[in-house]
Amino acid sequence: MSPITKLFVVLHVVLSMLLTAGVVVFVNRVDDYAKTVADLKQKNTAADARAAAAGTAADAAKEALNKANTDLQKQVLDAANERVAAASALNAAQMQLADISKQLAIVQADNSKFASMSQALQAAQTAAIAQVTELRTKVDDLTKSKLELDTAVADLTNQRDVLEKQRRDLAEKVSMIGGQYDQVLAAAKDQHIDLNKLPKAPGTGSGAPPINGVVSEVRMIEQVPYATISVGSADAVVKGMEFKVIDRDKGDFLGVLTVESVDTNEATGRLYGPHVDNVRKGVEVRTQL
């Protein structure tokens, strides 16, 4: 066999095999197509059934929709009627409200007048209360002042009575001492004794301890100058002690105070010297210069 013949034989065999394979594949596909068509028919039947059921449901839904639409239209109509009625009622209410507003404005105007009158009355009442309080305070102050003045007058009256009694006592003592002094002076003169040269009691003259004080009072008793000083027995002051009276501001020696009566914190004595008229409250007294 020639090579070409062999080639054709091979090609024929190959083509035969391809044709056989193609026929097998086609047959298989035809079977698949038939099965697919059967399935599609079954599905179409089921779809038709569903479509019929859907149509029935659609009809029922359409009927329900129509009924709902009818009911809705009725509700809309009822709502419109109610709206008209409400609008009418609202207009009536607005008219009533307008009347009430007018009446309220009148009442508010009256209330404003009453409020102004009430404020004025309250202000007048507050002012009256303040005046009453002030008057009561003044009355209380005056009453207190009167009591204080009455107390002060009573104290001053008592002090005056005490001072008057002391003055009378001192006047009697001075009168008695003056008489005794005159008797002593006459007796000393009869005995030719110079009283100015008599020795003084110990501790009353230049040998007295250093005691310093101030004049607290100056007064005249039977035309004789007396002074009270701020030191007494608590400071070792004794009767007969002599104090030099000094005006430290001017540096003047005013005179001498001879103690005649002694209390615990003060003493009283007779003044004599060159400037006793210048002795005043506050000048210094000293036993030693």
C-alpha cells in the first residue's frame, strides 16, 4: 500500500472514531434535552397553578382594596365633616376667647390699679412702722438717758452731801485747831518759845521717805487753802508730813502742804507758801526735792 493510502486509511479510522464519539455525545445530549424539557413542562404546570392561585389571590386582594378604598373614602368624608364641625367649634371658641381676653384685660387693668394702691399702702405702712420704731427707739433712749441722769443726779447729790459733811467736819476741825493753835501760840509767847524753831516729828520733815504724788483737789475752808493729794497711809504718809508742791511744767515752787488727815489712798493738808494761789489739780507733790 502506498503511503497516501495508508494516510487515508488512518484518517478514515480517526474520522470514524470521531463520528462515533460525536453520535454518542449527541445521543446523550438528546436524552438530557428530553429530560430538561420534561422538567420544564412540570415546572410550567406548577407555575400555571401558582399563577392561577396568584390570580385568585389578586382578585381577592383587589376586592379587599376596593372595599378598603370605599371605607377610606367614607372615613375621609367623615373626617372632612368632622373638620368642618371642628372649624365651626374653633371659631366659636375663638370668639369666646376674644371676649374672655377683653374681660381679662379689664380685670388686669383693675388688678394693676389695685396693685399700685396696695404698693402705696404698703409703702405708707412701712414708713409708719419705721417712724414708730424710730420713735420707740428715741423714747427708749430718752428713758435710758433719764434713768442715767437720775442716777447721776442721785450720785452727785450723795457726793455733795458727803463733801458738805466733810467740809463741815473740816471747818469744825479747823476752827478747833485754830483755837488750839491760838492758845498754844499765846502760851508759847508767854513762855518766850519760838514755835518755828520746834523740832518736827520724825519722818515728817526733811527726813521723810521719798514719796511722790499729785494734787487731786484744791478747796478753801474758812478762807484757808487746803488740798487733797493722791497718796495716803498705804504709801507711808503720816500726819504732819510735809510735801513740796511743784509745777513741773513751769518749774515753779508753789508752796508746802502739811498733812492733817490721812486715808488709805489719799491725804489732806493745809497749804502755805509763796504761790499757793497757783496750786491746782495735777501739780506734783514730793517729800524730797
